[in-house]
Amino acid sequence: AESGRVEIGKAGNPGAPLMKDEDIARKFDHKLIARSKAQQDTLEFTIWDYGGQKVFYALHHLFLTDFGVYTLVFDMRNIIQSSDESLEYMKFWLNSVKMHAREAPLLIVGTHLDSIDASQLKVVDKHLRKLVNKSRFPQVIYNSEDLDLVF
């Protein structure tokens, strides 16, 4: 397992427990931690793009931990064009982070602002306010600069 691979259970013991969150963080970030101790004024981080393919859903519990900071990026045009489908997809990711990384902060970032007008932006915000509330998803970081928008 020192070669960078993560072993999950043992071949002869299929009932062996999966790795603990702390072990995952240690396996993937041991070089990062060592470098940060040597370089006090630097900040380095690793970005993982989950991409959204269903084939990877079974691996979420390995990578979504309380040690991360998560960003849910969405195309605001999709909320305008097909809100039900887009919101369900966002809800899946919000629930996945909540289930596997309850204490980790989560940022919501809307893209393509230049493609929608002010009234459409308010529609997007209205949908997100219904989807995300502090009691359901307390780890979501709310926009503090523009108090009129959730994201």
C-alpha cells in the first residue's frame, strides 16, 4: 500500500472494515503535510473532480471526508431551463456530502452569470433557497457579500 494505492479490506477477508477517514487523509495527504511543515508560509491543496458519473458513486465514502472543503459547481442556465432535473442532481450531491462529510464546509458556485439576466438570477436563487436551508444543510457557506443571494 506504500506505492500510493489504497487497500480496502483484505482479499481473504471480504468482511474487513473499510478505511477510516483519518487513514484516507493520511494516505493521500502525507506528502502535503510533510511539505507544509517544512514550508511554513505556503498553502497547498489537492483538487478532486468527482465528475458526476454514476459508476463512481460507490467510491464517494472513500473521498468525501470531514477533512475536505467542497464546492458544488452548477450551471445556472440549467436551473432556468430544466429546474427539476438540475435541482435533483444538486440535491444528490448535497446529500452525499452531508452523509459522508457532515462537518466539512460546502460552497455553492453558480456559473454562466453572463448568460442570464437579473430576473433569471432571482429565479435561480429562489430555487436554491428552497433546496438549501441551514437546518437541512448546515455546512453550506452562504454568500456574505450579496445578502440577496444564497450562492
